[in-house]
Amino acid sequence: MAKTKTKSEKSETKQGCKSCFVMNLFALVVAVLLANGLREMSQIERDIASVPPSLSSFMQSDVHPIVLYDGVCNLCNNVVQTLLKLDTNDVFRFAPLQSPIGESLLEANGLPNDLSTVVYIESGLAFRHSSAAIRILKHLPFPLNLLYGLIAIPAPIRDYGYGLVSISRYQLFGHTEQCLAPSEALRHRFLDQQGENPFCL
């Protein structure tokens, strides 16, 4: 004769099924995120290989990645100052989006002069919004560079969070009337273009 399960046994079975479902769902989400991240990184490698040499050499700035930022935004300027301190290997070069060379780089890559997003240029490719911010993290010292793993999150989700900060940055952190010029000691970290003033005019 088949043994009838007690209420306790039935409850344990249901709990076990729920746990399995949650674990399987979690594994599926992780797999999707990893696949998305790997697919995006693979696409970047293919794009870099297809960049024309003339455009690539113009945008690489002597192989230094370039960070274009809103020069009158207090939050953006504070982030740049933080990057300058953390970037002990002298990796990045900077320029305000409003500067002559900033506008030239945007035009060279077919991008609008949109002050609501940082622009990151590396190996002849330009990235905006959260993709730009995350790729900057990749070059920072450990453990900050581990945050590059956020690239696995689908871009629409990342960009939504980035946009919330971007649209309220002036209200929350304020802004200046003109771009701030760096000190003489840091002057070499900011792009110039044939003697032009690299800062806002």
C-alpha cells in the first residue's frame, strides 16, 4: 500500500520546488547577463578592427583614452579631479565637451554636442552614457576596476540609472559660468589642438 504524505512532508516538497525555481531563475539571469556582456565585448573588438586608420589615429590622442565631459558641471569637474588622482599611470586625457577640440572629436565621430553625457574615446571608438562611465572604471586601480563587470547589465537598464543622475546634476550639485582651467602641473593631461585654448571660450 502506498504511503500517504503528511502535511509536513507536502510543505517541505513545496518549499523545495520553490527553492529550485528561484535558483534556476537566478542561474538564468546570470547566464543572460554574462552572454550579454560577452556579446558586447566581442562586438567592440570587431568594431575596433574595422576603424579606418586615419580616423583611429586622430581619435586615439597618442594612444591615450579620451574623456570628454561637461566643463561647467560641478559634479563632472569633481569626477575629473578624482580620476586625475586615481589615474597614477597617466592613462587618460581630458577635454570639456564645449572646447574646440571636444567639439572636433564629437564631429569626427558623428556625435551631437550633448552635454548630458560623458563621452569616452578609446581605440577610435566613442562611447556615451553608462557605457562610457563603465569603460573608464576598467582603467582604475584595484578594486575599482572590478566594477567593469557592470558592463554585463543590459545597456537600457544601465542608461536609465545614468540618465536619472544626468538630468538632475545641475540642480543637485550646481554649475559654473565657465569651464574650470586645470593647474599648470596637470595642464599636460588636458588636450590641446595646435595651440588652441582647450577650455571653454
